[in-house]
Amino acid sequence: MSTTAHAMLLETPNTPLVPRAIDLPDPTGHEVLLRVLACGVCRTDLHLVDGELPDPKLPIIPGHEIVGIVEAVGRTTERFQPGDRIGVPWLASTCGKCDYCSSGRENLCDSAQFTGYTVDGGYASHSIADERYCVPIPETYSDVEAAPLLCAGLIGYRSLKKAGGGANLGIYGFGAAAHIVAQVARWQGRRVFAFTRPGDTDAQSFARDLGATWAGGSDETPPEPLDAAIIFAPLGALIPPALRAVRKGGTVVCGGIHMTDIPSFPYDVLWGERTLLSVANLTRADAEEFLALAPQVPVRTETTAYALAEANEVLARLRIGGLRGAVVLVP
């Protein structure tokens, strides 16, 4: 017997999401059927809606920060049972056989599927996911508090690991991911330097509230050289100033799935054994590590909840900026 999910559906990029009733089949194999309790809104969702990501499944239900209750399971499920509260992140499945999967880099699998992009996601009352790529949610978090941990937290954590262990960390773009990463970095004993849109004093105040040593506009030079910088804002123009801000041997990490073109810059900005790299997706090991770490910090997510039907309004606000912390849709 199928389940009818009430969803916000993207039928064509660059058009509003539309409410639809969709029949979901019974879960098979390792699949679980979830009643969605909350789904975070990520900038990747905005890139999808705005047609900036290639080859999405269409029509598609966006959303990849899903917290839900298991209502039914497939015949070969082993990890979760009906009644369990679990999370569904961006990585939906991999082939498990390629060189990337065999070497602990399943995030780079060429056959990977992604929640809310190539398989339906969580802007809905119900969703289906592969239990092998789902995670248990720590009891200390409510549904709404937990949702941003599943992408803003996980991608942010992977970006932080790639940044290395330097003491002075710059963060460009102080949104959902940054407000989580800043807490982990401070817990690790690092000093955080937050870069926001020029003139965004609210975001700068938010960063200071979370323990940032300094907060200013992305057009400013930090008062001290950085050991590393993470760029969450999807602006390629931030890469040259970030490279200039890090000391020799420093690292600049691009933490988003999409970024505007990078302008040309002189070689001496990169010279001095500076490293520029991107972060692509996440692994299940990242999820296990971070969700065990988050309650220890403890990471506190600042969230604003909206009804599922308000998804278009929320995406419009995200597009123009000014949202504090993370935004979560509740069916």
C-alpha cells in the first residue's frame, strides 16, 4: 500500500515550488519510509531551484537535512526500526565498489546519488531513504535543532577538517554552516575571524556572540594573518582576498557545491605553499564523527521554523541574505 506524501515540488528550474500530493511506494530492500518532522533549508536547495546545478532529477522534491520518524522498513533493513528518529543527509547512496568508495572517499563516487537533487528529499510530509546512509539523531536535540546538523554541520565539519589545525581561522559567509563551524572551532581552541557581506552589522554581531575574535566585511583585511580560511559564500571573487589573508603554508577551503567564477589573480597570491581546495559532499564517517562530537561541544543551532507551505518565501529570503543562523521547514 503506497503512502501519499504532501510535498513542495520543483517541476522546472527558475520557477516556484508547487504543492503536490505524491504517492510513495512501500519501502523495499534497505529503504525506510519516514514521516518528516523537520527539514532544513540549505543554500544548495537555492542553487537547485535557481538552475545552477546540472542535471537534477525533475520533477524533484528538494531538501537534504531531514529529521523523521521511521514508519515502515524494507525487508533487508538492519539498522533502524519503526519508531526510530533518524536523519537523512545529502549523500543518499554510492556504488560501494569503485576506487573512491574502496579508499574511504565515497563522497567522490561517480555513481553517488544525492538527497533532494537526484532522489526526492524532505520538503514533504513523508520521504523514503536508504537506511545505510541515514544517521541516528542525538537525543539532546529537538527535531528543528537537529535538522541543520545534517548538512550545514556535516559539510562545515568536513571543511574544518580540510582546513587543518591552525590557530587563526577565517570564515567567509556567516550563515547556517558558519555558525556551527565557529562553535566547533572555538571548542577546539581556535580563534575565529568572521567575514560577512560588507555592512552586515547584524551578522557581525552574531559572529561575535558565538565567540569570534574579530568580525568585519569581506572587503576588509583581518587584523592578523590567518592560518586557514573557509569560504561558505558562493562567490568566486572571495578566493583572491582569502588567499591574501592566509599566511604562507595556509589553506583556503571552498565549502559549497556551487560558486561563481573565480577572477584571475597574480601567482604570488598563491605562492608560498598556500593551498586552495574544494570540499565535495560528505562521507558516512563524517556524519558519525560529527554527530558524536556535536553534543560534546555542545553545538547549539540557532534556527527559525517555517511551515512547509512557506518554502518559496523562505528561499526568496535566503536569496537576498539577512537570515540569522539556519531555517527549517516543518510539515
